[in-house]
Amino acid sequence: MKFELMLTGRIPSSNKKLNLDLAKRIRRQVDDQMKTLWEANPLSGFQKWRANKEYNENTWEGAAVFDKKDRKFVALINDRLLLAARISFHFYDPEGGLDIKSHIVDVDNRLKVLLDLLRVPDDLKQVPEDIDTNYCLLSDDKLVWGVSVERHRLLAPINSENHFTRLVVEVVPAKMAMGNISLFGVEAH
């Protein structure tokens, strides 16, 4: 299964403590898109995975749902579903690939920030208060098996944003099973 996530706004390359406003902004964008993905084919046929029930390893009911304190998280890529991911990150910035002295060149730290925000959080303060069930890409970033990065020059702002990130996510089997086999070789649009 292959799909894309689009994020607007600058992703900082920071070794400092994560800015909560940034975390909430990115988590909201991912949440909105992942909810939509769960409503489309092929995931619409797997609603039991995100059923608000206790996880059943025989039926995989509730397999994508993770509880953390009083919050629920739905993560497509997780150990229970035997899924992993390869992600291509495309950073679109005014400087793009043209200026190696740019303040946004610190790609490794930008990736760390994004990977942390794509997974079920350790710190619940990162999740917007009005989201009861937060949809994430990953239960844990250890399930990312491959990463590629490209920087592009953004020639004009998109909806008044000068920074844009496109993630191309390929869902891959950590182990093939009857429950997940129908996801492979499918593109979700």
C-alpha cells in the first residue's frame, strides 16, 4: 500500500525540546489525513482494526488502537498488524536544494522531529486537546525500515505557506499474514 501525507509549515531542525505548538500543528495535519485514509479503500475494509475494543490477537479487532493514559491513538503501522514502512521525505522550501548554507539544511534533525511527530507520542501535551482519538502513522518509529530525503525549491508559496513537506509512505509487511496481505501492491488515493 502506498499513499502520501502533505504537511504545511516549516519543520525546524532543532535539538532543543520540541515546541508544543509545532507538535500540535503537525499532529493535527497527520490526524486529519490518516482519518481520511482509514475511510478510503483499502483501509475502509479493515474497520475492525480501529474498533474501540480491547485488542484480540485472533481476530485483530482493535489491533491499530493504543491506549495511553486517558487518550486513544490509532496507528496504522504497528507490530500487531505486522506492518512496517518506507518513507520518502520531500522538503519544499524557498531555498530548496540550491543553498547549502541555508538554515534549513540540517536534514537529520528535521527527520528526527518528523519521525517523533508521526508516532504515538510519549508526551500527551503534544496532542491537541480537542482530539479524543489521535490518528498517527506509526506506533513506534522503529517500524520505519527505509528513509529517503529530497530537498526541492518552492517557487511560490502554497496557501501563503513558504514551507511544505510531502511524505510518500510505502507500507511493507514485517511479516506476511492472512490479515494484512490485501494491503500490498495497492495505492490509496
